[in-house]
Amino acid sequence: MTNYVGQLIEFIRVQTRHGASLRQFTIFWLGQSLSEIGNRLTGFGLGIWVYQNTHEVAGLSLVIFFTTLPGVLMTPFVGALVDRWNRKWTIIFSDLAAATVTLTLAFLLFTDHLQVWHTYITAFFTSVCGCFQMIAKGAALPMMVTKEQMGRANGLIHFSTAVGQLTAPILAGILIASIQLEGLLMVDFSTYLVGLLTLLMIEIPQPEPRITSSQDIQINTILNDIAYGWEIISTNAVLPILLAFMTIHFFVDGMTTVLINPLILSFSSAKVFGSVMSIAGCGMVIGSILMTIWGGGKKYISTLFTFAALNGIGLMIAGLKPSIPIIALGLFLSFLTLPIILGTNMTIWQTSVNSNVQGRVISLYSTFIGLALALGNLSASPLTDKLLEPMLSDDGLLANSIGTLIETGQGRGIGFLLVLAGLLIFTIAIMLYTYFTWKNLNEETNETEKLIVPGREIVEDL
């Protein structure tokens, strides 16, 4: 506790020394965190409502589809627009639009007119609003905190995400039982109002106008802005490698999301599954707190790949045996590393390019990882059901080889895929850690490294 207080005091001291407003960032973080929790409550509540009214998994799949894919496809265009617009008002208007969607759903429920297909349409519009919010917030953060505190700020953001993931399912179930979905939607609407109020109380600095150059003059359309964002990434010494790694990481994460449920339910109960996921969620909260206190250190690249290797080890442990303690341990380790991986990764992106192009660069990154996540979701079922599960049945092709190590029977193909996925992440993370160490691209060993962005020179410590 003493160390934690000391780190917070240091956070305040550094922020004050550099003229940044801790108060403004704190208000921004608290308001947006509350709004995010409210949004998660609605997501879980609508999922329950859709399943209760259709009794089909297909209905839930369509809601997830309309929530995820539109945002992924629109993200590059959104990034270009965010760089042109005022970021504070972009967040405000997208929050207002999302609040209107929530209020519309509540009205349809109160008047007994809500149909399942309405949830698909609202999921689509919520996804669009969320896309604008995500990119604008990511681009605004470097303008609100100092570079030295960027890691801790990202840790706080992932902490609120972890708390939302851990508590939203429990709270949604309690609230639906007591105040029904209509009341849950009004709670969500109230959190939007709080988020909007906090935004009106603060100022989010805008980046200075871009330096005009022959390159900038040619950027007069959204498509040119998107192409310019990609040129910034591709000419950077680090970002293309990081993009490739995070794409692989999110592909594996997409598979893991699908596989955890059947891995546990193949030999245990839904109640045990909930307990294991609670343990995993606690790991994510602890990892977020660690990232907030520590900030990722000075060597962000080393930190990222070290914890990515630990993430791979966690996945391998989770798939090793059909044992609840072993699976819980593996998932706890895997989830604990996620906030640190994601926090250090985003810090590198936010500190490696000029504030004027943050929207475009972050949006392109988000598009790649979003597509990888969706592809991972789609790949998990055929890889296990059609290939690995039959091979690790009691008389399967791998029963007398791999099966002697991880056992055979239902769910063992899923476990083997988790082991393979973890081994892939571990191997790539160790290789890239070695590569960057050899190339001396960490902050401490290469403090004068200059990253050249087309049309502008930027000096950044990676």
C-alpha cells in the first residue's frame, strides 16, 4: 500500500511539473469508465433478453456480429475524421448518439414494441458510436498526460475495463432480476449523462495544426488520409513489426475466447465455469493495478514481449490437463498479463507518432486486430470440431503420442489447440524480444532514436 501511495504521489508530481492537469484526466477517466460499465451492463442484459426470446444461439451470434464487424470495417474512415475534428466534441456527440440508442431501446421496451431485429439495428449503431469513442479517446490521451505517465494512464483505462468485465455479468443478472431490462437500460442512460457531464467540465487539448508540406497538400480526401496513416506506420522502424505481432496475438485471443467455455464444460459444470472465469477476471484486475502502479517501466518493448511470453505460458498451462486447478492457474496468468501487454503496446503507438495523425494510425491498428479477432473466433470451431477433437479421441490419430501427455477424450482437442496457440505466442515473443534487444531499439539503449514520419520529423524515445 505504501508503494502504491508513493507511485500516486509521483504521478501527481510529474504531472504538475510538466503542466498537465491530473484533475482533468481523473475526471475524464472516471466519467468514461462509468459510461463503459453501463454500456457493458446493457450488452449483457440484451444478450439475456435475446436468448430468452429466441432460445437460439444464432440470435446471440447476430448481435455479436452487428456489434463487432461494422466498427472494424469503419475504423479507418473514423480515424481520418477524428484527426480532422475536435476530439472532445467527437466523444461528446458519439456519447449523445449512443445514449439516444439506449433511450430508444428503453422506449420500445416500455411500450411492448421491442423485437429481436431491433437489437441488431441498435447493435450496429452502438458499434458505430463506440468506434468514434474508442479512436477519439485513444488520440486524446497523449494530449492529456505526459509521456512519462502514459503507461500508468493506460493502466488505469485497462483497470476500468477489467472491473467492467468482472462485475458487469454479476450486476446485470442482479439488476434484471430486480428492475428488469427496462431499468437496466435507464441505468445505462444515466451513466451516459454522467460521462457527458464530466466531458463538459474539462478541456481536452487539441494538437497543433499540421506543418504544411507538399505531402500534406495532397491529402484532401478521406482515402488519402487513410493511405497517409498507413505510410506513417510502414516507414516506422518498430510499428510494422508490432502490428504483425499484435495481429497474431488477437487472432489467438479470438480463438481462446471461443474455446474456454467448451474446454471447461467438456468435463465440468456451468457453475464451475463461472468460478474459473471469476478467477481469470481477478487476474486481469491485478494486472491492471500493476500496470497503473508500475507504468510498464522504461523499456516498453521489453516489457511487452516479456509478458507476452508469460501469456503464452499461461495458455499452454490451461490446455495441458482436464483439471480445474490447472486451467484456473493458466487462465489467471494469461488474463493477468493482458492489461500489461495491451497497455505497453498502446503506449508505444501513442508515443511513436505525432498527435495530428493519432486517429488514423490507431484506427488502422484497430482494424487489423479487429479482423484478426473475428478470424480467430471463426477458426476455433473447425480446427477443434473437425480436426483436433477427432485426432485426440480415445482411438484417434494422436491418442498414443500427444494423448499420453495431455490425455484423450472430449475437450482434449480444445486443450491441444490452446497449447499450440500458447506455444506460438511464446515462441514469437521470445524471438522478437531477442531481436529488439540485439537491435538496441529500447528506450534506455537508444534514447536518440528518431522516427521519421513523412512530411514531418518526430523525435521520440521508443
